[in-house]
Amino acid sequence: MTDQTTYRGIPRREWLAILYTMPLLLALAGCAATNEVTRDSAAPAVPQQYQDWFDGGRPTDMDALDWSRVDFARQAAAAGNTQTAIARFQALANEGFMLPYYELAKIYDKGEAVPRDPQRAAKFYGQALQRPSPILGNASLNLARLYRDGDGVERNDTLAFYLLKQAINEGEVDATPLLADMLARGQGVERQPERAIQLYRKAAENGNTSALLALAEAYRQGGWYQADPQQSKNYAQRYAETIETRARQGDVDAMTNLAALYARDGMLGYQPEKQRRWLMRAADSGDPDALGEVGEALLASGESERALTMLEQAAQAGDVEAMTDLGKALLGEQGITPRPQRAEQWLARASEQGSLNATIALGRAYIDGTQLPGQRQQGIRLLEKAADKDDPLALAVLGDIYLDGEGTLAQPRKAIDYLKRGHQAGSSYATAQLGEAYLTGTGVARSPSRAEKLLREAANQNQSFAARLLGEAYLSGEVIPPDPQAGETLLRQAIKSGDTTAMTVLGKAYLDGPLSGNSDSIGEAQSLLTRAAEQGDDYAMIVLGRAYRDGESLPQNYAKGERWLKRAQAAGRDSAELALARLYRDRGDGNNIDAIIRAARLGEPGAMADLGRAYLKGRLGLEQNTEKAYQWLTKANNAGHAGAAATLGRAYLQGDRFPQNISKGLNYLETAVSRGHIGASADLGARLLNGNQVAANPQRGVSLLQRAIRGGNLGAMQTLGQAYLKGNGVARDTDKGIGLLTRSAERGNAYAAQVLGEAYLSGEGVAKDPAKAKQWLTRAAEAGSLSSQANLGRSLLYGRDGITQNVERGLELLKDAAEQGHAGAQATLGRAYLRGDVLEQDNAKGAEYLFRAARQGHPTARLALAKAYLWTQGLENANQSQALLWLDQTIDGNSQVALETMRDLLENDQAAEIASEVPTTGS
């Protein structure tokens, strides 16, 4: 701090000469400088009632006699005649001089010869700022400290910010790191890390030790600025070298600070020998403060018994902070065996001696009721005692208590008032809770912008709870606009602080949320969720268990899924039993249906839906039972299961097992759609587009199909693609149609591949392309499409449609499709054997294949047989309907007799030729 007999290094006499010769110039310069001081876009404006502290003005002239009177007052103070000094300074102040106000303020600020009175000190500092004077910078700095800390005055960060700026302008270098700290933390001013770094560097260049430490903190991994481990280490090393000199000279604070640098989380890396050496040297000093500091450091390093011994020595010597640390440790913190009675005694003693920290710790212990007997009201009284003194932690804890109402009546308005006060007092925890209240609308109207600002502020102050809340909000995008990248960064920040829930949230986002989508994210998800689960997070256990069970994101592993779900069940997670029941059901072991029944009886909606479908279709060893199917599907639907609603809707629309009821079926489908069921959206969309069982509504049909497509439904892609290709219900758009069909086919939809193949084969809607036709029909056939097998087989058998003939492969495909019951393939083979052009003629085989196709209602097979019959009867010009009637009667009769009749009929080569001439279709 600048010596009082100089101003910016100018001797007093020279300063007086300047005052006498340039009063107007100084006044003008003061005004200009002041305007610069109070113009800062990063902070709110200076309150009107304090403007005269910064508006410059003309300095009060002090002559040699006045300076002598100041010196006399100072001498009285130095001699211990404080009241005389106060009277002399007051007399000078009454004459309008600024310097005496500053001297009076110092007396009450230090409280050395009078009781300390920071409120009176602040009043005198303020009066010293009314006009420019040699002590303008000193007074601004000292008053800034009082307002920044809320020391004896109501805390006012904005005022502290402008006072520090003024102090710096007046040459007070000690103000620089303080202003940098406010800018770094966003205290009373918009957070400006770059500006803070510049100020810290300036302070460091001027020899400020604390600035070196701040810069080391800024650059360290997880610090408040850009991570640069080497830069951080360099500044930490410079800081160590500076304070080591003081430590060797006996400065106990320097010793403990050096020990902190070499601690487990120290910035110079864990060096236990150096840490212990400096701790022991500090303890050897016998200073109670040092013993307390060493005890606390030893607690952190795990030497609990030795730490307790030192803390007790310091506490016995009257160190209030040591009493507090000792009491908290004896409550069972940091793995120490709880000794509640001694803990209560030390905390009560520290509280009586004014330790707000002890008061809060004791109050919280009474409220918690775990280590000390529960005395909730006494605990609240202690916290309110600390809150009355604007203690940030007490305000935050009270806000938490009254917001949740745990063990007491919830009072949201009172809670919000405490949290607002805690936020103003600088509690990052209160800031985070207040941000959460605005995020959720608890106790206040929901305000996304306020929530985001408050949570960001708390996160910047390393409040992991806030970083996690804001990160999760950015990922969900439900209240605050989504920003996955920012969400990921904030969650990683919370994880570095040990927030296990953040691990689970981020792990799930990588697994199946907004950050999923590649193999790296899956590996990261698995790692984070496993870490969280190993640390006891039961929701992480559930997420892992389900993921291993379902096999959608992680490789399916029922054993791992069962292990994690059982651990979640043991941890008391309510949903674990149902998740396990579904795992046993899905695993498909001998108890599969038993597991489904067990889960359904437990009320698991998916199991109820599965049991209903099993009864509906007679699967999993159950006999078909429409009544039970309806019962379980209805229960699942009433529990909100979208799939059950979709199944009921389709069952009523199809009318194959339930009595057909179009109205009911459509209502169930609408319910499934409203619950987000993708398949139901595709089904209803297709019906509305084509007017199938419902009045056509192409616009809504397209909308529902597009929604299903966004959900990845391949059938919806195929339906809409086919509609665009053929112009059914929508304007024809070949490019859109081919695009959608291709997407669906490439992802495994066999029917989409079939439609593409047939389109390229026939040239319907697109130019004929035999190569593409063969490619898509082959893919569809390999995926199990019998129609595609038949079409491709027919083209290969005869070498049609631009496809090179391959009789062997064509016959293979047709036979395979025919054996699986495809009537078109049977008809094609029948005619091929009768014709004998590409296959060796075999009328018996031809008759058999035609008969099998005709029995299934294949139109050209029926017509071929009817024509052959008419020819043999000499009635080729007769009514074909009579022949088809004969055919139906023959087919409906004894199958073996009918087949023999057909074979006999076609023994006549001319009859076989007539039958083979009927055109082949792909039906």
C-alpha cells in the first residue's frame, strides 16, 4: 500500500505544489478518469447514491500547517492516545479535508485501540472519497474489501468492483489481483476470464504472490481458464520459490502453503516427503493457527489420529477454527470413527466463540440426526442464527430445507428468499439451488433464462451440482434450448469433481441419447456407467442391466445384465425386479413363459403385452385363447403400453381372431400413435394414405408415415416410397420414391427390395434396368421374399427382361419358392414341364404343380386346367365359367382323385399344349 506521505510515489511537498498550481486541471482530469472508471459494460451501473465517490471534483487544499496537524493526530494515535487522535482527526475532517476521514476509517477498521467497527469504518472511507486526495486509492481499496466481503456492511459486489477499478487507476497495485478475482468468478460483474488473466499477470509482474497462485489455479487441469498443465506448473513453481524464502525465515503460513503444493491434489504433484517436512516445521512452531492448519492437512492425507492430536492441541490453545475442524472430524468425516459427544462439545464451544462454520455444522448435525440426537428445531435455530449474519452456507442450507420440506413443512417462498440471499452472499450452492428452482418452477415461476444464467454462474465456481443440472438440461432441451456439446462439457466438469450422477447422465447420453451414434460413444458409455455403478449409483446399474439385456447398444449379455439388475434390486431400486423378470422372459430359457407370466402378474406392462400376444397367436406353448389375450392386452394398454394398443387395433381391424370392429381398431391405433408407437404410426398412415378401412386422408397419412420414418420404421419407408413411385395418394415423384425404397431395402426390408426389383424389371415408373432388377430381386429373395424368388427364377429360367438365362439357377429358385407354397412359382413350373421347351417335358409334374397352384386360387393355373378340360371335351368355344365351375368341384373333392384326373387330362399332348399356352403371371 502507498505510504500516506506520498501520492503515487510523489513526496508530500511536491504534491502540495501541484495542488496549489493546477487545481482546475486536476479537477478536470479527475472527472475524465472517473467517467472511465464508472463506464464498464461488464457490470451494472454504479448506484446513484454512490456516484459522488467517483465523480472527481476539486481537491481540498492542505497547507503545511494542516499537514502538521495531521502529523500531531497520527503521533497521538501511535502513542496510544486514541481518543485524542480521533478528536484531532474529527476536527480536521469537519474542515472538509479528506485525509482525516481516511485516518479515522483505519482506526475503526483495524480495531487495535478501540473496538473494531467496520460499519463506522465504511462510513469514514466513503467520506474520504468525496473529493480527490492523496489517499483516494487507499480508501477505495479498503472500502472495496469491506463491500466485497460484506464485512460490517451489506455486501455489494458491484460497488466493490468499481472501487477496485478506482484504486487501480490511483496506482494501488494491491487492488489488481482482487479485481481479477471478481472477473474470474463473475462476482458482481460479467465473468471475463481473459481480462482476469491479464490483470493477474500484471499483478504477478509487480511481485504479487497471490497472483502467481491464481494463475497456477487458472491453467491447471479443470481450472477456470484454458487447461495448460505446463503453464500451471511454471506458475506454481514460481509461487513456491517466492514463499519458500518466507518459509525458511519462519513464516508459518508460507510453510503450510508450501505443504499444500506437495499434497495429493497439489499443483506440484504429490511429494509426500516435502509435504511432511513443511507440515512438521509449521507444527513445531507451536502456533495454534499452524497446529490447526497442519491437523487439517494431515486429515486430508489420511493420518487421522495424528491430525486429531494436533487439532486438539490447537483447540485447547483457543484456536476456534481448530475447534470447528476437530468437531466436524469427530462427527465421522473423512473415515474417522464418530465420537458424537466430543464432537458436540467442540462444535458448541466454537459456536459460542462466534464460529459460524461450527454453528452451521452443529445445526446440520442436529437436523440430520445421524451422529447426534435429532433436534430439528434446535438445528434450524442455529442455522438461522448464522443466516442472520448473512452466512452464505447457512442461507443455502436453510433454503434447501424449506424448499424440500424434508422433516418440516415445505415453505417454497421462504426457501427462495433464503436462496436469493445466499446467492447474493456468494454461496455457489445457493446459486445452484436457485437456478434449479427457476429450471423446475419450484417456489418461483419457471424462467429458463434465469436458470441458465444462475446455473452457469455456479458451475463456473466449480459447483458440480450446477454443472450437472445445466449439462443435463442442455442435453434434454426440454426447458433450455438444446446444446449437446455444451451439455457434454459441463457433465465432464461435474465428473472431474466426483459427481457420480453426472457419470450416469453422460453415460446414458452416449448410450442411447443425443451423444450416441458411434462405436467410440458406446465404449465411453460403458466405461462411465460401469464406474458409476461400481460407486453405488443404482440407476447406472439399471441402465447397464437393461442395455446388456436388450443388446441394442451394448453386446447382448444376459449374465452381465442379470448381475447388474440383481445389484440394483439389492440396492432397493424399485424397477429392478420387473427388469429382471423381463430379462428372464427375454433370455428364452426353459422358464421363458413362466417368466413372462410372473412379470405380467407383477404388473410389468411389456410382459402383460407379450402374454396377451402369446394367447392371441397361440405361441410359447400356450393355446390360443382370445378371452385371455384381450384381458392381458387390455391391462397392458391401461398401463400405458403403446404396443398393446397397437396390437389390439390391428386385431380388431383384421378381424381374424377378434370380431372385426373398424371403429375400435382405429381408436386403438390412434391411442398407440398418441403414445409414440412408431409401428402404429406406419400402419395408420398407410391406411389413411390408401383409404383402407378408413376415409382417405392422404395429408395426415403422409405426415404419420414421415413420423414413422423418422423413427426408423422400414415399412413406412417402403409404403411411402411405393406411393411416390406409383403416384398412389400423392403426386408421383420417382426420385423420392426410389430414394425411400432404397433406404428401406438397404436396411433389410425385403418387400422394398422386391418392389424395386419389380419396378426395374418392368420399367414401371423408372427406366428398365435388368442389372438393378436382378440385384434387388436377389437381395429380396435372400431375405426370404418368395415373390422375388419366383420373379427372379422365372426371368432366369427363360432369359427374359434383359436378364441372362440361367436355367439351373432359375429352376432352383422356383422349386424352393414352390415348396414353400408360392402359387406363382408352382404355376410357372407346371407350364414349364408341360411345355418342355426349357425343361424336359414331364406332363405328370406339370399337372401336379398346376393343380397345387390352382388349389390356392392361382388364376392362370385354374384357367390353364379349365382350357385343357374344354379342349378334351371338344368344347373349346364353350362358356369358360362352366369349365371353372367343374374345376372347383374337382379340386374341392378328394385331392388324390383330383390330381389323377388332372394327370389323365394332360396325358394328351395337345391338351398339355393348350394348358401351357396360358400366359404366366407373377401372382
